[in-house]
Amino acid sequence: MEQKGDVSSVELKGKDGEPGMKIEASEKGVALPPGFPKDVPLFKDALVIAAATIGSTFQVQTTFKAPMAEAIKFYAEKLKSEGWIV
């Protein structure tokens, strides 16, 4: 585990050259992982507080101040417009 300022991170290498895992987290926010899909929208004013890359899979955790119903509506509409099945 590594600590740089407010960001905690851990990186594990995969065996036999396979992609590994990298996780970054901070209450003050972290960047989206390199290669994060452009067709996955982020809610307005969302702060990414954790980002993980596990092989070719991405996972992000965000926080925001809007009501949850507003976020659910946003994601239902935006993901559908990007071709996702919701």
C-alpha cells in the first residue's frame, strides 16, 4: 500500500504477465482510471472517491449531494442513450 498526500493506493501484479489490480481512494477525490469507458456517464458534481482496475474491468465509487432518485433517473436516461440495457 502506498500513501501520496490524501490518496491511498495499492497495486498487485497478475501472475504470468496477466493484468493485475490497482485501487486508488481518497475522500477528496481521485481520477478515473486510464481507459475508463467514455460511454459510462458520471452524475453532475459526482466526486470519484475510489477507482479500481481489475484486469480489464473498472469499478468506481462516487459521492454526490443530490437526491438518490435524481441520480437513478439520470443514469437510466444517460445509459439508455448510450445503448446500455437498463
